[in-house]
Amino acid sequence: KITAEINERGKAVIKVTDNGPGISEDIIDKIFIPFYSTKNEGSGIGLSISQSIIRAHNGSMWVHSTPNAETVFTIVI
């Protein structure tokens, strides 16, 4: 699910939500580290590059995950 809105400060808020297995607490702090991946074939650069691009535009991105319920990536620009 993807939602978008303008917050009270006039910033765009985009949320990407899924209902998959979630991201476990032991790795959630690592997923934005360049080259970190939980996949055998993964390069681990996707989220770190995304976060860098968003920061370059004075935005921020974070994640909240509830295992076996939902994961929400929030971008504010």
C-alpha cells in the first residue's frame, strides 16, 4: 500500500506499507548500511542509496516494522 499526503509543515509524506514477514529487530538498524544484505545475491545498496538521495533533497526516510504484521517505510520531503 502506498499513501501520500502533505503534513502540517507543508512537507510531502509518502508511506510504503506491506504485510509480509517484517524485519526483525536484530537487523532493522542495519538495513540502511551500505552493502548490508540478508539475501545471498543481494548487493545491499538499494536502501542506502535511496536514503542518500532523499537526504540530498533535505528529506528523511525511516522504517518501522512489526514482525508478521506490517512494515512501513516513511519518506518526508
